[in-house]
Amino acid sequence: KQWYQRRVRGSIDHTFWTQLNAKKLDELKLDERPLPLSAFYTNDCKPGLPAHLTLSYDSFTDKPINRGTAYTGEILNTNTIEEFKAKDFSGILKTAGEKIWSTFSDGSALENPVIMNQFYCVCFADLKKYRYNYWFCFPAFVTPAAIVDRSTLGDKFNSEQREKIRSIGNLGAAFLDKDLNVIEDKSKAVSNMEFVLINDPSTDSEHPGWPLRNLLALVSYHLKEKKVVKVICLRENKVAGQQSVDHSLFLEIELQPLANTEMPKVVGWERNTKGKLTSKFVDLSASMDPAKISESSVNLNLKLMRWRLLPELNLEVLQKLKVLVLGSGTLGCNVARCLLGWGVKNITMLDNGKVSYSNPVRQSLFNFDDCGKPKAETAAARIKQINPSAESRGVDLSIPMPGHPVSKLEEEKVKENITLLEDLIDSADVVYLLTDTRESRWLPTLMTSAKHKICINSALGFDTYLVMRHGVKDESEVLEAPQIGASTISGSQLGCYFCNDVVAPGDSTKDRTLDQMCTVTRPGNAFVAASLAVELMVSVLQHPLKGQAPATLD
């Protein structure tokens, strides 16, 4: 009759899978090398519950976890479900057994019996759908053993002895002499032992747990003749608010010496709830926080780019970036969408207009129901809807412009707008100039230049577009004219949108017909210009000099 409880079950907290996702994306990528794991089991489970091994977010380490009794192992994550199904599970089990068996022959198992507590997990993680196929293996040897007598600690030991036994339990497993002291000379542990102690995860009133199997196999390995071994299966629970071990099993088990030094049969693959030897499957797509899922998924494509094509791609600089978009129209909306695609989260949209009925078909952050609403605030809200982890803000502000007279009544408001605009530029890392008129870009150009901010400018014609970056001056650099035939120019020497203008811009909206007041452009033009404007920013930020990166003259 089976004298031990069924195998330990793997109990996986959802934080373990979250951590595995991060390891796969940031560290393993397509590498299938095993990762070290540490888990633990406790000996205080409620009666009737299955013994379980706990793994959580902090299990990805080769150091024992300071909770319960340690189990060390490895996880092998495959890249496809087909590879998972094709794994040589018998070979994995045999290799795992050989690893434990080697601790018998070299004596390390006698020094520290807990090192025989080993497990393996083969897994396939579907990072897109948050579905996981996995199978746990708890290697254990099949050796002859028979229970001669069964009782409890309360029957065999007095309260003082039981308390002494409980204090030894933190070792996980130990060999004790007749006075319940841990045998110090490990080479004579089996020959001099009176008791074998193990922290027992089993909750069965008659049967010990799975970890005892390897401990008894170790004893059999060192026996010279048949022997009845006294085993303390230590279990704890609370009685009247006090820790008690009275219900712990005390077994007398007859062991046979192993006939030879060849490794015995190894078993250990976990059975499912129906008792079948097969892998398990968990679908966490519904239980994970949708916002967290979105945040992880948004970065998936970017991390895949870094895996396969651009290992030097610095995504962190983009994730921390603060971007100010001046103008929430056709260009502004498309730029914001591209920024989200690159993982930029902190985006401030600025505009003083409202969504008109002609806007939604051209401006990708608006729909028909938004007509009449403030552009900047509506665009910021839509950004948040697209990526819940984004930190978007909408600012309704009219940028003061040269050539546009200011009345006495408007002076204070204009000054407030200038102060607010300056504050926004101060807090931004990158500023996009995407407003409708040339003169509305004048003041932001001066401010970004004075504050040494990266400034990207884009404008549209009917079938033409402009995308450029302004120079970021280095105060310590001595500027010299570029040499004739030079292939690059310093980022400090780049001009701005207005460098070729002889005079400051005037009121471009005055005396204009309808077709001259509206930006008439081919619909696809804005998408091209916006995407190039964002790609230009990304390229500049990947350079060590950032905004002062040199430009090619080709």
C-alpha cells in the first residue's frame, strides 16, 4: 500500500507569472537556458488541504527563500507550444534524479539534507494572451520502505521534548541522537542516529509527505543492514493561540540497504486533479489588471525590436520622456499617436481651439461626438483611453503671436499665457511645434532655444511637408563655420524655423480667403510628416549627445 501522501503540488502566485513575463522580455528573449528558482513549503497547512510548494515574484533567485522549508529548482521556458510538448520529460526527470543522487555519493546530502528538495518546471508562456502551459517535477527515488508503527509526537514525547523538537524544525531536516540533539559529525549521522526529523508538508493524518522519500533513500544508501528507522514528521498548528506539534506523525519505518550504488528508479512529474500525468494550463487574461496588461503589451513590440534588430535601443529614455505638443490638430494628433507607439507616456497637448465637424476625419484623436469640445483636453483624454498608463494633460491656451495686436483688457491674460507657456516648456524634455500659423511658433522657438530644449518642427503644404529639428546650443562650445566639404554639422549650429526670415513674422491670417485660412493638404501627408517628426526625435535621443547630436549634410 502507498505509505506516503501524493506529490507536492506547485502553487503559483500570479506575481510569479508577471515576473516571468518581465524576465522573458528583458533577459531571456529567445534564449531557452534554464533560470534558477527558489520556492518553499510549510508544515502548518490545514488538515485536508494538499501539500503545496509556493512560488511568487521573488522566486527567481538561486538563494533559498527565508520562509518555510526551502526547495530549489529551475524553470525552462520554451519559445513555442510545440517545443513545450516535444520536451524529453523522461530525460529531464532522469537528469534531475542524477543530480540528487550525486549528493548521496559526495556526502553533501548528509551535510545538508534540504539540498535534496529539488524541483523543475517546464513552461511555455504566451505573452500576448497571458496563457501558460507548465509542468512541475519533484524528483524522488523509489526505494523499499514499510511502516511498522504509527503514532504521534504527543504519544511519544513529553512537552519539554516536543518544544525542543519544534525548535529544531527550522533546519528543515536533521539526524538526531537519543537526547534529541542534532548529530554534528555528519559522516556518522546515519550510523549514530536515533531519530530522523523532517518538516512534513503533508496534512494526511496517516501518511507523510513527498519530501520524506529522498531522505529515507539517503538513509538506505548508507545502511549496511536492514533497520527500523524512527521518523519524526514535524507538523505545526495553533491550539488556543499557541503553536503545537502534538499532532505530528511519529513513524517507525523498516528500510533495506540499497543492493548497489546504481541510482534507483526516479518518479516525480506532477499529476493533475484527475490523477493523470500531464501538464497544466492557466489562463490569466481575465484576472490580470487590464491597465497592467495594456502597459506590458504596449512595450511588447518595442522590446521585440530590441531583441532581434536593435539590441542597443534605449527604451528607458523614451519611457521617462516628457513631451509638450503645441497644436492639437492634424499633425498634433498623429504625433501623439506615434509617441504612444514608441512607449512615451508623459504627453501634454496644447491648443486653444474646439473640435469642428471637419476635424474627426483628419485628426486621429477625435470622433464625431467630440465636436464642440476643447481640442487639447479632448486629445489628452483620448490618449488616456488608448493607453491607461499614459500621463496625459490638456492645456487650453492661446500662444501670444507677433503681428497680433493686444488690447489693454487682454494684457494680463497674455502675460499669464506667456508665464504658463514658459512653465510648460521648462518641464518638458521635447517640444513639438505643430500649430496652424507661422507666427504662433515664434515665441515657443525663442523659449526652447533659450532653455536648450529639443524642438521638433513640422509643417504641411498641399503635397509637401517640412520636418526639422532646431539646434540646441552648447554654451561651452566655440562655434566655427563648417568646413567646405564637411559631411556633418554640430547640433549646436543647426538653425531654426525662422533663421532664413529677414523680419519677424506678421499676422498670416489677415486678409485671407477661406482656402488660404485652412491648411489644404493631401490627407496622407500629415501621417507621413508626423511619423517622421517622431522618428527624428527617437533617433536624436538614441545619440549620446542627444539634442546636440550632429546632423549629416548629405
